[in-house]
Amino acid sequence: MTTVLIVDDQALQRFGFRLLLESSPDTEVVGEAEHGGEAVRMAAELRPDVILMDIRMPGMDGIEATRRVVASGGRSRVLVLTTFDLDEYAHAALRAGASGFLLKDAQPDELLAGIRAVAGGDAVIAPALTRRLLDAYAQHLPHASPNRAPDDDPRVRSLTEREREIFVAIGQGWTNGEIAERLVLSESTVKTYVGRVLAKLDARDRIQAVILAYDLGLARPSAPD
């Protein structure tokens, strides 16, 4: 059973999410919060597996709430829900430690699958979509300093040559299948490497690894068509 905390300032939106989650036999709603401050408090008290987090809320927004939940070191993982087209701060929530990102108009099955993925320690956003998201907001992301090489980061230095190749591929948004094809490896081998890379980078999930690759200058926005 996956426990979920719903965070949204709109009562009707929370009601809809609750109806959906209560219709699924493997999810349980343990609470609802109207704003970020309440979400942080309830996360500490209820320790849900997943927090469905809106971004734009009065008082403490979802970005700051996500940052505080993650910084607390608790077990809860954050799945951000947003309109995306209107929310230019979405990438900041991922940088704050969110484990996934979905649109509010996602299909019910997509939302339930996303919750299960996040609860299981995976990232919700497909690698290619992660790349598109970061590309769209690349101008907001800090670029690596020209005086700071990626190898200045001890996490990168800890990687073997092959693991570094995998890290760069993750940063470019390649799927495991694409990595396997381009590096001539089996998908099971790639999956093992990805797990090692995330562990050495101390990245919560694939999304955080992509962000780190951008920060270190190992990944760059796609060239326009």
C-alpha cells in the first residue's frame, strides 16, 4: 500500500485526486494540505510514501515546501503536479529535490503509475521528456563556471571511465535502450551502471543526475531544429 499526501490550495482539485486514489486498491490518502507550510508539517507527522505537490499556492509555495521536505531527510518523495505551460518555476521544484513531474491534465492511469514509480524509487519523467523540460528552461539554470571543470567535483572523480560515459548519456536524456545501443551494451548492464552512477553521485533519481550534468556543463540544451 502506497500512502499519499495531497497538497493543493484548491479544494476541488484535492477532492478529485482523493477520489482517484481511493479508487485504486494500492494507494491510500493519509492527508490533505492547502499550502506548503501545512505540507511540511504533515509530511513530518504522517511520513507518507509520496507527496502530490502543487507549485503555486499562497504562503509557502510548493518549491520551498519540496526543499524543506527533502532537506528533512525523511522517507517521503515528492511528485510535482503543475500546469507546466504557465509555470516557469517548475524546474526549480526538480532542483529542490522533487522525484517526478506530471501535468495536472495527465490521464488517471498516468498519475497512478507515476505515484507507483516514485514510491518505488524511480523517476516519473521519461528521460527524453526530462531533457525537453530542461531545454525549455535552460536559460534559468546555472551554467558551469569556466574556471570549474567537472572533475573538480569529487562525485565525478569517483566515477570510472565507463560510469562517466553513462552519466553523460543520462545527462543528454538518453533512455536505457538508447544508451545500450550507442555504447553496445545490454540493457541489463546499462541498468546496473545507472544504479552505480546514481549511488556515486548521491542522486536521488535520474532527474537529479540530469540536473547535476547540466550544472557541471556535461550536458547542454539541444540545438534548435
